[in-house]
Amino acid sequence: MKIKNIVSLSLICFAFGNLSAQNPWPKTTETAKPWTRWWWMGNAVDEKGLDKQLTTLNQAGFGGVEIVPIYGAKRFENQYINYLSPEWMKMLQFTTNKAKSLNMGVDMAVGTGWPIGGPQVSEEDAATKMIVQTYTISSGEKFSDKIVLKDEKQKNLKTIKLDIVTAYNEKNEAVVLNDKITNDGSLNWKPDSGKWTIYAVFVGKTLQKVKRAAPGGEGYTLDHFSPVATVNYLKTFDKAFGNSNYGVRSFFNDSYEVYNADWTPDFKNEFKKKRGYDLSPYIKYLASDEDNEITTRIKSDYRETLSELILNNFAKDFTNWAHSKNSKNTNQAHGSPGNLLDLYAAVDIPESETFGSSIFEIPGLRRDSADIQKADIPDFNMLKFASSAANVTGKKLTSNETFTWLTEHFKTSWSQAKPEVEQVFLSGINHVFYHGTTYTPADVPFPGWLFYASVNFVPENSLWPHLSGLNSYIARTQSVLQSGKSDNELLMYWPIYDQWSTPKGKDIAFKVHNVEKWLQPTPMYENLNKLNKMGYSLDMISDKMISESKSENQKIQTAKEGSSYQVLIIPGLTYLPETTLSDILKLAQNGASIIFQNEPKDIPGNFEVEKRRNQLKSLWKQIPFQNQGENVKIASFGKGKIVLSSDVEKGLEYLKIQREKLTDTGLKFVRREFDGGKYYYIVNHTSKEINQFIPINYTGKQTTIMNPENGDFGVAEMQNNSVRIQLKSGESLILKNSETVDSSISKWKYLEKTESPIILDQAWQLSFKEGGPELPKSRNLKKLEPWTNFYDDPATQSFSGTGVYTTTLNVKKKNADDYLLKFDKLYESAKVIVNGQDAGIVWSIPFEINIGKYLKKGKNTIQIEVCNLMANRIRYMDQNKITWRNYNEINFVNIDYKAFDASNWKVQPSGLDGQIQIIPLYWTK
């Protein structure tokens, strides 16, 4: 096996591997490299600092930045620049010009902090909520109260209005009283009989303002449902940008985190237009949590209307506006009270988000329970909402806000980041944005300006010298994952009406942080997990997407540039619109294969219920099902097939849909199709080494193994449509299966055997290269030890930076094909230098690197430059009360959102420990 030999990103330019062969790697672009969210604190930036940081980011292998202005640091107020002011636009223009000269891209947020909003949001355009007040009146009584809003927080607002007034008697008979209310709130109505409850709906405001706003960005949060609010909001950008986009590639909108926004001033009229009836007589049911049929139907219609409003009045308008500037747009739809698939699909670059730390079985991967968010584990299927929308509708890029709160501050190693980003790739995402990088002026001492909730991808990070290892890995991987198009065979319908029909609450926000409520308990989720583990590749699809799909050559396709699919699966559900069932049957009529997990029980909504219910039943009866054994019914329907089975796996077997059996080993994969072949990106997140032939469904005429960590490649050994792979826990590879044969590519080097290792148990010298607060003393070591073991030198306990371990080795004979240098314990990453030659960076599990071409017979000098975490230096600063966090707005918090204090932290082990082995390797001939 060709094992790690990381090269500097500045050298890659995709000129790796066997230089005499035609290089199989796709050309890298700035988009293939990782990008980073770039916080401008207080917008206190200048040209000199922008130039320096962009150059530094470029040298480390970043392809672009995403500007997000936020609150500023104290004592720098005189350097603040107001967002979108002429001076700010000048800084933006400088940034995009400099980035262009470095072949980097620039995105920017359409707002500061989050969620979207600012000073241009008037009270009328601000996020809106319904406020319900109730009154009682009986026949013969005079109503002495006034129907006016009693909420003290709203009393000074000018836009408050009474929207709906409806009375209900004990029989739930309704009388709409809007025309019975005078301007002062008096009621000109007396019931003839009985006791009545009056429901009054006022149009109120959430009063939420932009969180973490930058100077010039403070103000109300936007009403995403208003037909005019988005247009009005973007006029401020039209004024600042004029006819130019200032070099911005894509305008970005952060996740929807608008709280209690469940109405809009024109909601009543919009509801009637979209749902076909007046909501006024049913307002009691919208305000109620009673579990009954009418409540579920009204709430379903209400939520569907909210979804259509945010789609049409925000997402689509945002996209159209970005296009008017000759730019793209990026949107995080999650958190929205709408159909996430449709919202993601309405923009150019759908963006998901990872938050927290995942659990992996990789031996040696650190996951300290004290340093992680207990409640937040990134959900693989949640990530797939964004990539599904992109794949189905033909978007080339799906982005991800990556590494948010991965661990506690200053405790994240690049080895911890690797499997997390691999999980993102496996979900179908191909364009990652680190979270993130903070702009820091040159005169601000260590650790510079920092943003809470992030992994600190900043030059002040003591691990920065080895970041090119992670970045080059991502660049190679994304160059493949951005090629061609996704090659998933299954579509899974999202039964959103089952969610919308829940009787509790009003709006339903589909958040990253509450998947345990709305996603994980569903039959769809169970199917996604089961089928993915079995080796099937899936995307999700919405009702709207189904209505736009066509079936040709037994494949289902929604958009011309989108992927095509073999089967549409309708998971277990209660509610299915009759229009969606009609669209599904049209697909089957034209050759599609459909699997229903159960017969739909009912239609959603409250419009013409019996008529639509009968239509649903009539359509279902058109399917000529016949028993095909236990728990399986089948029907030929036009040119297609329809299967009814609670066991989706049986349905897929009947339809002869092949799964990828390689997942039986525990390996994970994602597949891409390109002209003339297919890529497989394969990851080993199991606890064991995989060394065997694995079956793959598509081999082509030649299979080339490509190593994304070092760029090596070679023709794979094949046997009966199986490819031989050798993957240790934590490693990955790419298979390029082509219909053309390139005879110039050498065979892949498989590890055949090893010899007894050389144990480097001799003396070492330890010195320190760079870092602080001060360099520890150099010393001679009888054996390898972390420098934090040496308590006689206090500097070792507080130092964060680079320590250099040096030794000499006498190699009596050099007859192996290669030699593997293997670390026992590495805290945290290392650059290996053999006889003065850079052998590469060791930054991920398994901690090892091939050094054979640098070793020589006789005396050898081995130098290992180890970088540790920032944690020990931060601990020292807090223990000595050295001020380093001093921000306006939120200051700085720990992973539990409490005041940050590292003074009680344990010293983090730093350097090398255990044994270092050099293992002779022999390749298969």
C-alpha cells in the first residue's frame, strides 16, 4: 500500500504522483480548495491588513473567503467602518482585487451577524407575529371591554393592526366580526343566544434584532414572508453596489434563526389565494393545540402557506437579485418554517451546516467529553437536504459551514477535523467553508481577534504551519466531488405534510438543532439510514420537485442538468396530496419505478376535503396491485412498475436495483458520474484495517486508485468486478473507473509484507523553533517524551508552538522497497525532515509517513517538527490574567455558552510520546 507522503500545498498544483503518466486528477480550481468564513470584527479593516491576511490564506491553500461583518473589539472603536458605507465598499473592492490577483474568490453576507436584517428594515418590514387575545360574551350582555392590543412591548409600534376577529359558541359555530369593530376597539355586536368566545388576531412584531451585528448593521430582523420586505431590504445594497457586484462571486445568507415569526401583514389574503378559502372562521383552531382533525387540517394549510411565502417572497427574490448583479447566491435554508428542499433548490449554492462533534470508531481519535457539545451531533441525513436539492435540480455546488463548535476553543487538531469533513463529503457536499477565520490587525498580540463557536483557522494558531496538510487533502477530494454529477440511484419523498399536520404549535422550524423532533422519529429517516448502510445512494425529493419531474428510459429526472434516478420511494406516511399522487402515477405511466411503503391514508389540508379525498382514493384504485408473496404487492402501470411493501428492501430486490456491497465491510462511499466513467470516494471510518477485494457496481475498462492525501495514483488490481484496496482506519481513497485505458499509468503499489521495525529508542535532542509565550530550553532526551513532561522548565507548561525533535540513525542496509515512519503518540501534527529534505506533514490518523526515498545507507538525520494546540498558552494567559478577550456585544464564551476561562484546564500533552518505528515495506511485484 502506498502510505501517506503529504506534500506542501504550495507545490501540488496537481502535479503529483507519477509525473511521466497522464495525471488522472481533475484540474484544481479556487472553488475546489477550502474556503473560510472571514469575520470582520467591527469592520476595522485596512488595506495593509487585508493584503497580508489574504496572502497568508492563499499560501496555506485556501481558495476563497466569505466576508461576514460582526461586532467589534473594545478600544478599536475609532477604527470601525460602517457596513456598506463608501469606506466599507472601498475595502470590499480592495479585497476582491487582491483576491483575484491570488486566484481566490470572495463571497459576502447580505447583512451583518445573523439573521438577515439591519437599519434598512422598517417597522413595517420587520419580522411579524400573530398575537391572539380572547374575550367572552353571552347573549343579553353588553361587551364593555375594548378589543385593543394589551401587549406592553408592542404599544409604541405604529404598524400594529387588528387583523381577524371571530366569535365561537359552544357548538363551535363561527361568526366573523371584523366589520363589527370600531376604530377605538369597541364591539358593535350582541349574540342572540348562548356563550361566545371571541378570538382577536393582531399583527404584531417579534421585535427581534440582528444578533452579533457589526457597526452599520444593527436593526430589526427581516419579515421573510412579506412580498415587499425583501425588495425593500435589498435596495440598500443596490444603492451601495450600483451596477457593479464589486467582484463578489456569491451573496450569502445565514441560517434562518428568526424566532416567533409566524405571520405577515398580508397573510390573511395570501392564505385565501393559495389555499382557496378564508382563514378567518378557523382562527380558533390555529390558536389551539387540541388534537383533532380540523386543527391538524388548518395548521397544515397555514404551514404550507408560510412555506410558499418564504420561498416566493424571499428565496426566489434573493436569487433574482443576485443574478441582477451578475453574481450567484448562497443560502442556508435550515431553520426555516418551509420545505427545506424547495428553499435550498431556489438558490445557486445550497448551504448546510455542521454543528458539534460526531462519533467515529477510529482508534486514537480524541473526543474528550468535556470539550464537546453534549446535545449537538451532526446528523448525516440533515446534511443531505442541501445536497439532495442540488443533485435533483442540477446545482454544481453544495456548500457547508464546517466545524462550528467542533470542540472547545483551542483544542481542535487537524486530525479531529478530517473525519468530520469526510462525513460532509459522504453526504454529497462538495464545497466546504471553514468556521472560521477572524481578521486581526497587525498590532494586536496573540491570540489576535477571535470569534466564539469556531475552530480558529488563523495564522496565530500554533497548528497553522501544518494546515496545508488538511487543505491539500480537501482540495484534491473536492476536485473530484465537483466533477461531473452525483450518481445516486434512489429518490426518497419527504412526507412534509405529516410534519405540517401536527396539532401542536403554529410554525414549524426545521432546524439543525432539533432533528430529534422532526426528522429522526420518521419512517423516512429510518429508511435513509437502513438503505445507506446497505449500500444504496439516495437523494430526497419534494412534492414540487416531483411535479416538475419527467420519466424517460425508466429514469426519473427533475431538471436538465440534474441527476437521474432509478426508483422513487414513498416512505410510510399518513398524508399525501392527491396532486402529488397524480404526478407520481404519471411518472410510472412513462416508465418510472415506484415503491410505496403503505397506502396513503388521507389528503392534507381543509379545502374541499371530501372531493380531494375521493380523488386520492380513486387514483389509488387505478393501480392494479397483485400479490407477489409475503408483504409485497406489484403492479405494472403503463411503462412502469409500482411496488407496495412495508419492506423497501424487498421492493428494491424485486425491481433488481443493485446495491453497492462494499458497505458490507463498513466502508462508506459517495459516487460521481463523469463523461466516460465514475468516481468512488471511499472512506474507512471503521475501527479496523480493510485489506481485501471489494465489489463495485461499475468498473469500466480501467480502475485507477487515487490517494487524496498525497496525490499518488496507480492502476488497481481487479478480480471479478472487485478492486483490491488497502485502507487503514481513518484513511480514504478515490477510485476512478474509466471506459478508456491509459497504459502510461503505473500499477498501484500494494503492500505485500513488512520486516521487523527499527525502533528509534536512542537519544534525541529537543529544541523549540517558534511560539510563545516564551521558548522552553533545549534539552537532550534519553527517550522520546512530550515536552510537557518536563516540569523543571515552567515554559514547557505554557508553550504553544513548534518543538523540534532531532536524532541520528545508522541504516546498515537499505534493500526494502520503502520505509514507513510510524508514530505511536503525536500531539498534534508533525513535519518530517530526513537528511535535510522535507518528507511531508503527518497530521491525521494513522500517524505515519513514507520516507524511503529520503533515507540512505549509513548515517541519517531525522528531524520532526511538532506543533501542539493553542490550549496551554491560553491557559497560561488566563492564569496570569492577561487580557486577550475584550469584545463589544458578546465577549467570549466557552462551548457551554458560559464565560470562557481556561485557567483551570489541565496542561494538554504536547510533542512526541511512546515509540517511533521505521518499518521496511515491500510492494507486490
